[in-house]
Amino acid sequence: MDIYNFLYEHFSYTILFIWSIFEGEIGLTIAGMLSNKGSLTFQYVLGIAVIGALIGDITLFAIGYFSKHNAEKILQQYEKKVQSIERWFQHYGSWIIIFERFIYGTHIPALLVLGSSGYSFIKFLLLDILGVVLWAMTFTTLGFYFGQNAIDVLVFIQHHLSVVIFLFFFFFIIYQYKKD
């Protein structure tokens, strides 16, 4: 038995849990694909991903909340993203907590910014639970129904994010133009 089979057979849920703590879209999609094949249980994948993601989110929020100085040091690496997050928060308000997880590259800085801003932990937790459940269901379901194709699309998006954003805005502008 090689090491990969051993890890898969004995630690697949543990690996998923750890992966979910650190933004695990691809890992969650793979787990969804494996649950379709009967290797993992769909409900366990969802539950483990939600718990792992919540632990990761609460940790990042707490770093911002209790250690603003350390959060600011980390946020220096994300200067442009922090500016975008602050604009989104002003424009969309608390709803950004639900959807920031779906915007690649903004998850870590968004939670640090929220924590360091003194945002209410209870309000954060309630909205984050909703966002995490939506996130886990979305990527697990993508993997379950679309398997390797979904994984390939996610990898492409992560490597070509600027092209994806350009296309999104291009089609959005066309939609707005046709709507008027």
C-alpha cells in the first residue's frame, strides 16, 4: 500500500477538516466527488467542512479583534484587497461576511479587517455560519455532480483570476446596457 492510499483510507476526513480551516474550495470539491463515488459520506463532508471553516474563521476574526497590531502587520501584504474589502463593507454592509468566502483571495484579509474593526462577534458568528454552510454546500455539491470538471474549472479560475473578473464585468456591462 502506498502512502497516498494509506492517507486516503485512514485520514481523509481529518485532511478535509484541516484543509477547510485554510480556504478549502478545491479540497471540498474533491471530497464532493469522492462522496459521489461512495468513498466519503456527503453529510459528513458537509459537517466536517463547516466545523473546520468556522474554526478557521473564528481564529482569524479573533486575531484581528484581540491582536490588532499583529493583524495590521499581516494586512500590509493585502493592501489593495483591504481597500476593496473596506469599500464592499461600506456598500454591502454585513452581508459581505456571507459572500467574502466566495471571492478568491479576500477571505483572510476580510476576517482580519472585521475583527480589527471591533465588529460584533455574535453578529459575525451568525452571518459566518450562514456563509460557511452556503460555501460548503456549494463546493461539495459541485464536486458531487460535476467531479473532475468542477475541480479543473476552480484551478483555472485560481490561476486566471484577472481574466475571470474581466469576463464577469464585461458580461455585467452588456447586461446593464441591454437592460436600459
